Amino acid sequence: MINPHDYHILLAEDDDWLRETFSILLERKRFACTLARDGKELYELAKSEKLKQIENLVIVSDTDMPLMDGDRACKKLLEEFPEIYQKRIIIGMSDNPENEKHWKGIEVWQSFIYKGSEIANPSSKKNLAELVFNRMNTTQVNSGFYINPDGTYRKSVNQD
């Protein structure tokens, strides 16, 4: 089982309320967090020397965001810093399950989280911190799992 103290989450979410709520949930689970408001800020933070040096950095990013989408920011990081970001866990998320397809080109893509109604609920076992924690306990690089709204997993968009 992973120890959240050993991981640092770079969270990109353009909705202010969700970003703050997700940050609180992750910090309650004992993850250290750095927050980005959009894909461009995600990209700039991730290419900083401070974050590039964190071996257990996990990127959790929304898909549709202003200035640059999260999947595009992650693809750009993988192109520019493959020796670093091919060894990191990347989890895409969106309130539109169709957006999973945008993450398919990311070779180290780990998971896609559908931002359903319970994702920001602290008492739910399906909130973002619980899903990230559980996903990290069951993942291997290049697994490409999708987390369903009910918290179960499936391998790809085409499987039900």
C-alpha cells in the first residue's frame, strides 16, 4: 500500500471551488499538493526544477481548461522531458466521460476519473482523494484504466 506522505500531487483544475475542495481532500489524505488553474500553469509548474526533481510526483489534471487543456499540457511535458515524465503517474479527469479519448496519446497515462456528483464530497468513498489513493494502490505504468462514476475500474473506453 502506498504512503501518501511519499507522493506529491500536481493538481490542475480550472474551477476555483473544485480546485480548493480537491486540494483539501488530498491534503486530508496526507498528500502534498501544488495547484494549477489551467493547463498552461500546469505545464509551467511541472517544468520547474523544483517539481521535476520530485520522483513521486503525480499529475492529476482536468481536460478542458482555458489557455491550454490538461491533456495537451501533459503531452507537451512528455515531449520535452521524456526522461522525467515517462516515469510519473498521470491521471486525467473530466465531467464529460467522452474526454477520456483526449488522454489516449499519453503513453504513461494511468487513469481517467469521471468527475461525477460524489467526487467533491468529503464523506464519499468516491471523492477525488479516495479515487487517487485507491488508483495509485492498484496501478502500473501504462495501465490505461478508467475509473467509473461508481468507483469501479475498466480497462478502456470500449469496455463496459
